[in-house]
Amino acid sequence: MSFVDGSLGIGRFAQAPIRIYPGFLLAAGLLAMPNWWRWPGLPGMALFVIALVTVFASVLLHELAHAVVAERYGVAARRIDLYLFGGVVALDALPKAMRQDCAIVMAGPLANLVLAGIACALLILVGGGPSQPVVHGGLWADAIFAPHVAGRALTFALYLNLGLFAVNMLPAFPLDGGRLLFMLIAQRWDRRTATIVVARFGVYLGLASYLLFLATAMIGCPIWSPPDAGVNLRALKAAEGDGTSYY
């Protein structure tokens, strides 16, 4: 564990260390918390733990998908970080071709789409289950393996990964959708124009995410998602000021 930033090393991908930051645990806990207080008792506790693991696995596999495809094209990952706003893979170099860059960027969201498909298929197999716990077997068995718990856990995994796919495809920095739009515009015009367009989208989407958070917090179910308006505003000012591009 690093005493400088509070991060914890949890493994490696090739030569790239994988580190998790306290902010990620906080965000994962907030996402998983409704599974606890909506269903009290052992089923709720089981769902909370399962949801935490699901958030961790979904974000990590998203980032690993980026790293695996980059490795295929001869671009090594330098580090993989899981932090408050999701995850990031730092690469040692840029891909040689735009086609390779697009494949690396799309690998993450597509991994979440695959996970959502798996969760959906399993949900169809097990069904939603009864609305009340099944009364048989041991207490822990009922809490963890009852069909209604399995159905709710798979439903959480399904919507979480669909959400991760949708959010990451938004045209804003530093999301995958923003990177794709940046590359397309930069190829047709230039990097400065690409930065301005994507950053403007990011500012508007960031403000919308703040309003969504405030509205949902008022009804007791706060929802927050990227992008961060501040990151995009700084990129916009830099591009409009001295012509510096975000990427």
C-alpha cells in the first residue's frame, strides 16, 4: 500500500501494475449500497457484497480489455489504475494506425457489452425468482443462493454493464466515446478543432450529470456519472487559448 496516495497494488498485467484507490472503493460502495438497504437482513448483505465484486470486476475487465488489445498491437500498458471516476490504462506509446487505436478504445466498452449479455443470458436461465426468500436449507444458503437473490444480482450486473457501456461511449473527455470522436475529427480537420468540439460536448454533458445528481439526490436515490465538466472546460480553454490539444 502506498502511503503517499493511499493506493493499493492488487496485481499486474504483464509489466503493468494494477492499483486501486480509495475513491474507487467509495464509488463502488455507493453503487452497491441500495442492494443493502432495500432488502434488509442476510439477503441484502449478500447482494451488497455481490454488487461490490460486480462493480470491481466490471471496471477491471473494461480496463484489461484495453490493455489486452493494445498488447496485441505491440503497445505495452505502463499501469492500470482504478480510481473514483472509473479506471484508466496508461500506455507506453500511441498505436501506429488509427484502426488500431479505435480497436483499443472500443475494447473496453465492448467488454462491458459482453458482460451484460452474459448476465442477461443467465438471468433468463434462473429467472427473477420469488419475491420473498425461499424457506429451506441453512440460513446462509437461503441468503446467497435463493433464486430472488440470484435474479437481483444478475439484474444489477446487467444494468451496471449496460450503463458502463453507455457512459463510456459519451462524446466527452476522458471517456472512450470522446477519444473516438476526437480521432475522427482530428483525421478530417486537426487536433485543435477536435479538442474544441469534444470538450464542448463534455462541458454540456458534465453539467447535465450534475443536474441529474441533484435531482436524484432530492428523491433519495442519487445518480452520478461521468463526464466531469471541469476536465472538459480546462481542455476547451487550452484549445481556444493557445491551441493546445487535449491529446
